[in-house]
Amino acid sequence: MAETRLIQSRYRLIELIGRGGMGEVWRALDESLGRQVAVKCLKPLGPQHDQAFTRVLRERFRREARVAASLQHRGVTVVHDFGEYEGVPYLVMELLDGQNLSQLLEENEQHPLPVEHVVDIAEQVADALGHTHRQGIVHRDLKPANIMRLTDGTVKICDFGIARPGHDIDLSSRLTTTGLAMGTPHYMSPEQISGKEVDHRSDLYSLGCVLYEIATGVPPFDQEDAWAVLVGHRDTPPEPLRTHRAELPDFFDRVVLDLLAKAPEERPTDASDLRRRIVLGRTGEQPALGPGPRARPGAGRPPAAREKALPAWTRAMTAGRRATGSTPPPAEPPDPAAGLTGQWTTATAPHTGSFVPVSAGPPAAGRPATPEGRHGEGLGLGRPDRWAEAAETHREVAAQRLHLLGPDHPDTLAGRYEIGVTLSRTGRADEALREFTHVVEGRERVLGSDHPHTLAARQARAHALGRLGRHAEAHEVYEAVLAVRERVMGPDHPDTLRCRHNLAFNLSRLGRPEESCRIAREVADARARLLGPAHPDTLATRYEVAYTLGRLGRWVQALEIYQDVARARATTLGADHPDTFAARYEAGISLGRLGRDEEALEVYRSLVADRTRTAGEADPETLRARHGLGVNLGRLGRWEEALAEAREVCALRERTLGPDHPDTAVSRREVAAGLGWLGRWSEALVAYRQIAEAHTRTLGAGHPRTRAARDDEAHCLARLAQG
């Protein structure tokens, strides 16, 4: 498969980033959606493997796709697609920027990780396992190489190759009795070793082994002989963690030792109970001890009986490579069965329609020297704080490709497309529109008007038109693209649904909320059916449904959906994710519209606290939440507090955004309104005049906002005259 470079005319393989005995993992570009992904391919097997083994391996690969795709949680690697190409199964996953725990330990020169990192990892994995177990899935191969810690601190569980749905016991047995590994000795539970049926508590034991190792630098049973390791899991009590590392918290030592109880019923009840105990320990409260006292494992049984408890298949096992120790690291990249590893970048924006050829190889030294390498570097810079830098990189690439390949070469057009994306992200929608228009014209000449890359560029052009307020033109483009997508790809294809979502969004901005609401509901239902009700795309469309309901004055329904979306996003994306905050903000607006001002005030207070904690007091979204807080204080008649809040927000916006920014003007108007309600009309007059002058400079004297500001000024003058 690696030699084809392009899978299903969609996934272009760019760089090999992991290789093992049975598979490979590639950094790739999804050319339909323009995002970088990881593609895991099962290697073609030679004649030395019998057909039964091959069938088992392929079924295990399919299992991983099905299981991982059914899990929607920020702590589980996202699966985008699964299929077979030229007889080889492949799995498309999100591209992760980070390292697995095994690599972190190696990078730390075999020393344990910092205590605060260990405890944070424990809490996040417990949260993800809780979700996984609630879906009836047991991972069964939890180990350091299958747990990723991203550069932003997020922890994700990877590789569900031998995971088992609770209702799928028979197939599970077939997958593990053929000699295929069913776990790694250093991290296997006693019941797993003994060949007994396992449940979610086996994962808790494996997690205890992982936490023991990253906290102390050694696994709980640190023998090189596989038999000795297995017997240790079954019979030997582990040494307390603090005998290896005294600075570990006492609560953490107790929690991990409880996880390593030999009998499943003596471990924490479930992952949620585990997470609760970790949270309590971090806050200084004393968590409850385990479910009951642990007797010494193996007590009362003769050695011969204990040895017979190990199944025959264990005698052929090797110890496997643990995360730390004297064994040197492998010469080749890690096995993809261990999960996605390495420094990879997840694109933060839908770079739709990119086309990147595979580089012939890395440059001799320094940063990438080829246009292909620089293009990849530009994609890597596509983060909120580096869009301007990314734009310059893409401009360099486009100039080189123009010179080497010509203006209509697909790679040249891909570079210009990326320029358009970065311009759009930095608020330069008019320049982005010019780039996208150029790309559309070039791709129509070279690829045809119905090619997926052309459609992607046309859709990006429509988005730019909408950003410029040219919604009628955007609507025409969306309708034309949607007609082609439905004809070529079908009504339920992800690209078709994305286009319909954009069409619904644009209809709302055209003042056609009834149509917008109908289409958004249809898209939300389709996405829930295909992706699941908690998938981020499903929630994005449900958010749009709520918005249109608000435009129609149906605030009770809008509030219900916003609150539901906020809860789902907190679970799927995290409580501090910007999209979660956005849904909470809209819920506050809906409460205000319903006259439930006290409830709205509490929503805004908590949102301000969370925004300040995560982004700082001067962040535009923090200030937006504070503005909402001030408005609701005014609605409750608390004008002195409302005025103080509005003045602080106005000052921060003026300092960070500038005196003529629209958000600054909105805050200044709230200041003026507060002054008016307090009868301080002369001060309010000064504020209204400042607003009118700013609008005149930026919008012109005849703009409706300028005229409204002049009307406010006249109202102040009238009140002063009456006084």
C-alpha cells in the first residue's frame, strides 16, 4: 500500500511515522477535507502465515476500527474512517502531537515522570476508561505505549486492537486462542494471565501497573523472564511505591496498590470511583480505602497448585519490552499497535482541498528545504497563535511551486489554497476570497468543475463571501456545490453534510431562519445517525439549530438544546474547551431572553471565572462573557455594579482591541446606558459622542450604527434640556 501513495483517491501518504511487525502508520493528507490524519495500514502477509492467522489478524484490525469509532471522548483517539484498498485494511485516525508514556520515560533517561504529571495522567486516563467501560468496552492491553500525552497536556488512550465489547465474548475468545498476543506480560492482570474471563477491573489492574512504572521508573514486577513476571502478577504483593520514591503522595501510593489487588473485587469499583479518589487526594481530602482488606495473594496454596494456574500458552511468551530499563530503544519507529506516537500536528482548521505530494526525502540539514517540506511546515504552523507565520511559509511555497511547476499545477494551487486558509484565519477575508477564487478557476481548468478538490475550493470561497457579508452570493455557491456533492457522493457523505450545514448557517444570516432550522435539523439527525449524538460535528449542527430557534423567538427550545450541547461537549471535548464555553454563553443569552435574569447572571459569573482561568482576563471571549454579566446586572436594576463592570470591560477592550473596534463601541454604549439609568446624562453624552465619532471614522456618516449613535446623542441632549 505504501507504494501507491494515494488510498481510495482520498488519503495521500506523506511520511512513515511508525512501523511494526504487522503494520505501518503514516502521516497523510485527507484530500477531501484538507486535514492531516494518521493512516494505519495492515501489512500484506507473506505465504509463511497460514490463512487462519491472517483472518484473525484482519478481524483484530477491523475490531479496532469498530471499537474506537464507537467511543467519543476527548481521552480516546478519534477514528475517522476504515476500509480496504487493494486487499489491505487501513484505519484513518486523528493525527496526534505528543509522545506515548514509554517514550516520555525514555526521554527522561529512565527516570520517573514528575509527580504532578503522574497524578494528572492518572486522573485523565481514569476519566477516559470510565467512558470506555460505560460503553461496555474492555481495552485488555493498557500499557505505557498505548497512552499518549499530547503537547497541550491532554492524555489519550490508543490501540483498541484486542478490546472486547461486553456482548462479543465468543469472537474475543477466537481472537486470542490462536496464539495472537492478548496482552503484554508486564501489565497483565492475574485473571487475564489465568485465562479467566475479564471485565473492566482488569483494565484497572493494568492501569495500576502503568502508574506504578511512570511514578517509580520500574514496573511492579521487574523481571526479564516472562514466566517470573506472570507469576509475580499472580502471587507476589507489589512493594509500596514510596519505597522507590519517597516524595510520592501517600494517597497515590494507596490508590495504586488498591488497583494492583490480586482479586478484582478488592480493586476500586470502577474507573469513576478511581477518578473520584484521585481528585479527592489532589485536593488534600483523604479518599476512602479500597473495597476491603487484601489477604496475601496465594496464601494457603502450595507452589505446585499455583504454577498449574498459569495456562499453557504463557510458557511460550517472551517478557516483551517494558517502558524503561537497560534494554536499548529499537532502531526503527515504534510498533503502530502501540498507538500513534511522535511529534505530529493535528490541524486546527479544516484545510479543505489541500494536495500534498510525498517528499522525496528530508533536507540535508536545518528546516525543510523542498517546497513539499516547507508546505508541511506551514501546515504545522496552523495554530491559533501562528497563523501569520504560516501565511508567510505558504507564500514561499506557492512562489517556489509557481516557478518550478507553473500556475495551474495541483501543487501550486494547493499552496495558494493554504494561503487563503491562513488569510481567512487572520481576519483578511477579502484577500482570502481572491486566493480561493484563483484556486477555483485553476482547478476547474485542470481537474474539472465536479472534482472534489474543486468543490472544496468553491466551498471555501463561499465561506469567505459569507465572512464579507455577501451571503446571497455565498448561498448560490453553496447550493451549486451541494447539488454536485449529493449527485456524486450521496446525501449522507460527510462532505455533503458539511456543505448542507454551511448552507443552513448561511440561510440564517440571509434572514431565512425557518429554512435554516429545517435543514439544520435534517443535518443534525443524519450526523447523529452516522457519527453518533455526541460527535463534535453533530453537536455543531445542533448548536446551529438552537441559533435559528432563537432567531424565531423560540427561546425555550433554544435554551434546552444549548444546555444539552454544553453538557455533551463538556463530556466529549472537555469542560474547558472553547466550544463548550460557547454553548454555555448562548445558554446565558437564552435565559436572559426568557426573563430568567438571576439564572443568566449565575451562568455568566461561572463563565467569566472559567474563561479568566483558562485564557486570561484580557482575552476577547473573557471580555464577551463579562459584557454579558454587566448586561444582566443592569436587567436586575443593579446599575452601579453594571456600570463598574462595563467600564472595566471597555477599558480592557480599548487597550487590547483599540478604541474604534466594534466590541469597544458596544462596551462604551453599555457604559453610556448605565450612566443614563443613574441620571448622569452629561457623562452619558460624552460616551455617546465618542461612539458616534468612532462609527463615523470606521463605518461612515450614513451607516445605521452611526445614525443610531447620533440618535442616542440627541436623546441625551433632550434629557439634559428637560433637566
